[in-house]
Amino acid sequence: MGSYQNKSERAKDQKSSAIMLLLFGGAGMIFVLLWAFNILPINVSMYNRFLSCGILGAFFLTILIFGFFSIASYNRLKDSAKEEGKLADEICEWYRKELTADKIDSGLFPTSIEEVPEEERYFRRSAKIRMAIAHKFMNLKPDYIEELTDKIYDELYGDN
């Protein structure tokens, strides 16, 4: 299972990628145009100039196109990040009302809680938190549920 990266982080990554692609592609296209119109004094034969400008132009144009696709992807992710933020707020509100350390621990430990090793307590509690989240909020990705579980566990049992 991979680690979860929330959509706002992915949107930031996409935005920085788009900026770099657009800057690099734009600078490259400017270089190619300056060279093609003989403004840059690079002396090569006409055939080599057209061939080089054609290949480099196609390369930098491709980079520009990828930059524009990255901007479109960033806009989609930005909108999705807002929705994900609302969902995260809803989940936080729910678990703060419904999940307490006592409710999670009830029924998990037939003997004294101190007799159960710390690792086993973690796994039992995490499984119960995961089941509660999955039951209340269906269709969440498993890695997102895992991230939420860790966050809730740390908030409830972080000092233990």
C-alpha cells in the first residue's frame, strides 16, 4: 500500500511542474525563433539550421503543450482539493463527536489493557478505527483511510 498524498499537495506539485515546463518550453521556443530568423549569430549551413530548428522547435513545442496540460491538471486538482478538504473536515467533525479512546478500547481487551503489549494495542485500535471510518464513509481509498486512521490514533493516543 502506497502512502497517501492529499490533493492539495498534488496540486502544488502539478503547479510547479507546469510553471517549469512553460518557462523552459517558452525560453526554448524563443531561442529557436531567434536562431531561425538569424537574429542569433550562430553560423551553420541553411540545411542544418532548418533541420535543427525544426527538431528543437518540435521538442520545445511538446514541452509547452505538456505545460498547458499540467495547468489544466492543476485546475482540476485544485477543485478536487477543495472537495477533499470539505470531506476531511466532515470526517474530523464526525470522529471528534463519535470516537473517543474509551469507545475504541471498549471490547478490545478482554483482560487488563496493561497486560496487552503496546504493538498489539496499536493494531487492535487501528483496526477498529479503520472499520469505523470505512463503515461511516464508504468509497474512500484505502490509503486515505490509513492516513485518517493514523491521524485519529495520534490525536487520541499520542501521549500513550
